[in-house]
Amino acid sequence: MSPTRRALNASTVLPPGLLRKLQDRVGPHGVLLYIPARRDMRPPSETITRVQTLTTLGWTAAQIAETLGLSMRQVYRLRHEARTHPERLIAPSTPPAPAPPPVPASPPAVARPAPRAPRRRRPTTTRSPSPATLARRRLREERRRQERILQGEWIGEGPPQTVEIERVNLRPVPLDRTDW
């Protein structure tokens, strides 16, 4: 976003009819109103035209960034803008802006940074799980075992065995006893 270049009083710039309509729309309080410049009146940015020119000459983003004093990210943004909005590269029908300085035909040699040494990693140590983790694992295994039993799968070694269940005879104890 470009900064506001100047402030004007609407009563001196706008026709009275349009001014009244704006005042009716805004209400009793005054407001600051931003009116963007028309894009068709502005010449294309010198930077975007130079980036586009160098790109068509086959320069890399690093070479363009170094030559024009931009970041590589900005070069990529300007390339994207030129691809998605080619109409912004066309000069308006108003008198043309002065031509940008000439661009050298061959890209400058970009010094490659020295390769970095690989990062040393700390040796991995295996920690024993905490008691809470072990308890969660046991509980999870027990749930899985119970689910398999309910689904009719046999869990164990060898064929399933029939087990005799003993019935225990219990005598009800009266609750009004106080000697125990």
C-alpha cells in the first residue's frame, strides 16, 4: 500500500451534487475518504518492468535480486504479479514515462556460498517408558484382548479348554448384627 500523498478538501474538489450525496451517505459526522488512483493512468512500475525484462533474458531470481538490490522473495512476487496481471505491464495511453536505465545483456556471476558442514546431531538415547505410559499400554492391551474374546477369537496357547465353574453357596447374613 502506498502512503497518502496529499489530503484535499472534498468541498473544493467535488461537484456540489456529489458532495451532498456523500454527506447524506456518511451522516452527521465527517470522515476521511481514500480514493485510489486509477491503474490505467499509472505507468507500470520500473521495478516490475526490469524484473520482467531480466526474466525474459534468462536471468535467475538470485541474479536479478543482486543486480536490482531486491530480495529473492520480492523478485518472485514481482514475477508472479507480471504473470497474473499482464495488463499492469502495458503503459497507459498518456505520455510515456522515461525509459529505465539499460540492462546489461549478460547476468553477473553470482558467488555461490561455501557448503555448510552437516549439522551434528545428538546421539539418540532410548529412555525407558514412564510408569504411567506402561500402565496405559497394559490397559490398551487388556481392552484389545477383551474385544477379541467378545468377538469369539481364542487368545492363548493350545485349544480352548472347558472349565468347570464351582457354585459357592452363600448364606445371607442379617444386617442388624453389631458384633462384627
